[in-house]
Amino acid sequence: MYKIANIEFDHYPLLLAPMEDVSDPPFRYLCKLFGADLVYSEFISSDGLIRDSEKSIKKLDFDAFERPFGVQIFGNAVEPMVAAAKYAATAHPDLIDINFGCPVKKVASKGAGSGIMNDIPKMVAITEAVVKAVDIPVTVKTRLGYDEAHKEIVDIAERLQDAGIAALTIHGRLRTTKYSEPADWTLIGAVKDNPRMHIPIIGNGDVVDGPSAKRYRDTYGVDGLMIGRATYGNPWLFREIRRYLETGEVMPRPDLQERVRVAKIHLERSVDWKGERVAVMEIRKHWSAYFKGYPNFKPFKMRLMEAKTASEVNSILMEIENQSSRSLNL
């Protein structure tokens, strides 16, 4: 039995990473539908929550179907993070996750996200205060360290565990490398192998298919896998990884009709949740992945990227679906 605090999983857990403008309720719904075991909100600014920012508060929305569900918050000071955690807890998620891993400049330059990794005492103080402030499990997502001279995750992991967290997710890159180099899992493995560690360690970074998932699980012994960018336009990835982990079978990619069907669901639920204009704009990052392998997709992609209404998008999707099967090479 796999567990994070009081959350139990029937099988090896696969987690959808919290991603800004990606892991919203419509996309989380699809990922849960195809087998994600734990999903998270987009990351939420502590300052935004305590200032009653409409955008931040809306990110607390979730449906019972998404459980177990975690809210992820970020910030650079103890008191706002405590206040934000208490606010987030009123939405009744299953856990609260602290983001100490985001490498985006506008976040990290203010000492939040992975920017806090050059101030480990503050990192620990925030964590300890948040754990004490709420009655639900608190977890942390972070990176290997701030830069090449400070790969301190083994020590950081111990200190965060001592602060009371229920699980730790480690992304196998530094703050300074962002996504420019392959993930380094050796230090994730070192944390997992540390005899002092007793909380679940979740690995994250470059999990893109069944074989990579099995390799990282088997080589480094992590207690679960978090999957991020590889899920763009690809909610089926959870089902495919699960099948490979359990049987060694590589599932075929969904056919064109299935891709269009799910893309339409994604669009419809996005329009319902965030409004047509924003939905049509934000779903654009998914189009290349939804139709990956379709050689005639480029002209359709150009039109999808320029479409301004849901009606336009649906018309283009219908055209794609109606293409002769002889023209496909999926």
C-alpha cells in the first residue's frame, strides 16, 4: 500500500504536476479520467490569496472527482504563507503543497519558488510554520539546489522532514538550469537511500513515457512519480504509463477520433470554467501534443493558434477529424 499521510493509493502513484495555466480544473479532469492518482492546483501566490485576488481565489476551485487534490502555494515570507495556507485549507483540499521549485524569473527573483533555495533557514521556517498552521498534510516540491555549488537537497530533505512535511517531491534540476539540461536523478536517489528519511519521496523530471517511468522507479526506488510538461495535450499518458509499469506493454497512441474527442471535452470544460476568450487562448499550448504525429497538422495548427472563438476551434477540429484516414500516419 502506497500512502502520503492519510491518503492511500491502490497502486504505485502517478501525480500530475502543478503547472501555471495548465493544471486547471478542465485539464485535471481529463488527467484523472485517464488515471492520474493525485492532482494539484496551479501554483497560487500567497500574496494573491491574502489580498483576495480573484484570479488566485479561483484557482482553489476543484470538483470531488479530482480527489485526492492538493493546493500548491508559493511565497517568500512566513506570515503571508501561513495566512495563505489557512485560507487554502478552507477549500478543503486533501493536502497543501509548498512550491520551492519554480524557476521562473519573476517568481525566483523575489525569493520565492526555487529562489528561496539560497536561504535554506527561511525555507525551513516557512515550512515549519505552515505545517503548524493547518490541520491537513503539508508537502513540499523543490529542486536539487540553487546552483552547481549548492546541490544541497540531501540536507534540505532532512530538514524539511524534521519540519513536519508528509512527503517531498524533488525535481531533478537546479534553479539555475531550469529545463536546459536533462534531469539528474542521482541526488533524488541519494535522498531516497538516506536512512534518516522515512517520508515518501516523489521523483520528477523527464518522465515522458512508460519506459522512462519504469527506469526511474526501478533505478532510484522513489515512492511515486510526478509528471509535468509531458502531459500537455496528452492526458492519456497516465494510462499508458500505468499499463507499462504493470504489464510492460507499450500502448498505441490514441487514434485521431479519440484525440479530437478529448480535445473537444477539454475546450468545452475550459470555456465553462474560465470563459471563451481565455479558454481559447490558453488551450493553444496543447495543440501540438494533441495531434503529435499527424503529418498534415501544421496548417491546422496555424488556424487553431489564430482562432478566437470556441466555434472556430470546433470547426477546425471537425475538419481534422474528417480527414481521409489514408492521409494519416499516426
